[in-house]
Amino acid sequence: MYHRAGLPCRVCGTEIALEEIGARKLYWCPRCQA
């Protein structure tokens, strides 16, 4: 999911989310990885 924020998930098509936790960026699919 790295650097895919705003792009569709390759599995389900849901938009990839980006969250910043501390100094790190976390890219994840809200549907597949919820």
C-alpha cells in the first residue's frame, strides 16, 4: 500500500487511506484492513 494514498485498493477498489502516527506514515485500506 506504500505511496498509494487516494488510489484504489488492488483487492477491493476502496480508496487507500493515509494516517500519520508520530513521524511515520501509515497507508491502509479501510475495507480490507479494518
